[in-house]
Amino acid sequence: MSEIVETPRPKRALSCIQPTGTPTIGNYFGALRNWVAMQEEMDCFFAVADLHAITVRQDPAKLRQQIREMFALLLAIGLDPEKNVIFVQSQVPTHAELSWLLACNTQFGELSRMTQFKDKSQKHADNVNAGLFTYPVLMAADILLYQPDYVPVGADQKQHVELTRDIAERFNSVYGNTFTVPEPYIMKKGAKVRSLQDPTKKMSKSDENQNAFISLKDDKDTILRKCKRAVTDSEACVCYREGKDGVNNLMELYSAVTGQSFEEIERAFEGKGYGDFKMAVGEAVAAELAPVQERFAMYLQDKAQLEALMKQGAEHAYAVSSRTLYKAKKKMGFVMV
Ligand code: AMP
Ligand code: TRP
């Protein structure tokens, strides 16, 4: 007798990135490169979270350019628009609509406890707008609309995913099962890249010191120069050890690019100075970024193709998300015609 084997639905993942500033190699090795690996294993949805970006005042022309650039970058790093749903959040109206429904099911106290709100309202004390406060609700809508199993995020976003779970569980228990309760997926392989100027801090695109970070748009000369200027120590030993934060950071970066272990790197650079090692790191990073940068320029230059791909992504995202929105509205008592 033949056995009926049920093939389980492939796991689904969703993540979004804000189109603010040019991402650094920290974003790339810490997050984006893992997205590329993930598309082989799961059904993936990736979005440019432009509605989130306006919680901080944006210049319209600059925002428009940054949305295009971030979308182009997602394609350039190797996310396949035929295999994944890649879209721009503001082009899919279900996000804002579900966000209101969820806002009425989220407590003021819960949102007040979000550490990102506390940090950002201090940093932008002149513009503590309601959107900054309700931002996690919009993020919950982004997620729950697509019924994902996993939400890959950095540690800083974990609290928001936990809140999303609470909102989903509460909604399901009040109105009946509507949303998949997702798990945060903190990436194991993601390297943590630190500032080249202060290796006790994480590399950040908002650093005032341009030499502290390598942006994905930096050309080879710039990358080599920034690596050359990276802070190290006076020991002149390429080895991974406590207290050698600068060298450790460069070794982690080199390892992330080449796949070599620390022991292999130590052996390869035995007896060599930091100058040689820094050049090797710079060369390796530049070589890894070169094809990404080439594709990035290509996508950006063909505006019609870029917008056609946005439209394709938005339509697909709308088709999936409107089913969830319909279900949620119906359960809440709205008249669906
Ligand atoms: P952000 O640019 O801070 O909004 O972060 C976007 C994503 O990139 C998050 O998943 C972060 O955890 C990740 N990320 C940002 N900076 C770094 C870094 N220096 N090293 C590793 N991952 C990072
Ligand atoms: N808030 C996230 C960040 O700043 C971006 C984001 C928006 C997001 N919506 C999301 C991440 C949904 C994961 C899932 O990095």
C-alpha cells in the first residue's frame, strides 16, 4: 500500500529594511547577506519599509531616491524577484489599513515600554510624533499580513517582534484564529562588524566620522583607504585575542568575506605587518562588493525596469496580504461587500 506523504508548506519568512542612508558592510554581513542565503530555504517576502522612515522628518526628493536605491540594492545583492516577493511597503495599502485595526488592539502601556521609542524620542526630542510611538504596530501589520513563520531581524528589533507575537495572540484569542504567530529569527551566521575607528562600537552609517564605516557604495580606493586607516594596536601581530579589538574586528570581517577561520588567517599573516593585512582586508571587501555595485548601478540606471519590478512585487504582496486583511476585518465585525 502506498503511503500518502504530505509535503509540508515551505516555511515562510518576512523582513524589511528602512530606506534611510546607504547601508554599510555591517548591514550587509550582519543581515542582507543572510537574506540571500535564506531565499534558498524558505518562501521569502522582503520589503523596503519606507512608511517607517517618515517617523523621522525626511526630505521628499531624498526619500524618493533612497527608496529606489534600497530596492535596487535588494536586487543587486542577489535577491531574485522571481523567487521572492520583493516590494515597497507604501505601494501596498493593506499595511496602513491593518495597522489601524491592530492599533486598536494594542495598549498604550505596551508601546511605552519599547526601548527604541524611548531612545528615539530622546534623540529627536523636537519631533516626538504619534507615528514614532505607533511604529511597532505598523511593523506588526507588515509581519502579520503575510503569515510568516520567521522574522529575521537584528537583536535591536527583537522586542518589536515579541510585541507582534503578543498582538497576534491576543487578536487570535479575542476574534478567533487569524494570524500565524511568528518567531524572531536571529541570524546565527551574521557577523557583527564594528567601527573601524572605535572597534568597541558597532559600525553605523550614522557615524559622523566617515572613516568609521564602509558604505556599500564606496569604491575600491575608498575602501582601501578606510581599511588602511583602521585603528589597530602597536603589537604588530595578526592574531585574535582579547584586548585587540581593532585587529579582531578586521579578522572577523576578513573571515566573513573569505570564509577562512581565525587560525588560517593567523597562519597566512604570520610575520607580516598590519599594513599587509589591512590591504588584504580592503581587497577582499572590495572584491566581494564589486559585483553588487555593478548590478546596483545597472538597476538604478534603468528606471522603467526598476519600477516594473516594484509593481510586480507590490501586486504579488497585495494579493497575499489582502486575504489576511479581509479575514481580520470580517472577524472584527466589518461588513464585507
Ligand atoms: P539598521 O541599519 O541599524 O537599521 O540595521 C539594519 C539591519 O542590519 C539589522 O538587522 C541590524 O542588526 C544589521 N546591522 C546594522 N549594523 C550592523 C553591524 N555593524 N554589524 C552587523 N549587523 C548590523
Ligand atoms: N523596524 C525595522 C528596522 O528598523 C524595519 C522593519 C519594518 C521590519 N517592518 C519590519 C523588520 C517587519 C522586520 C519585519 O530595522
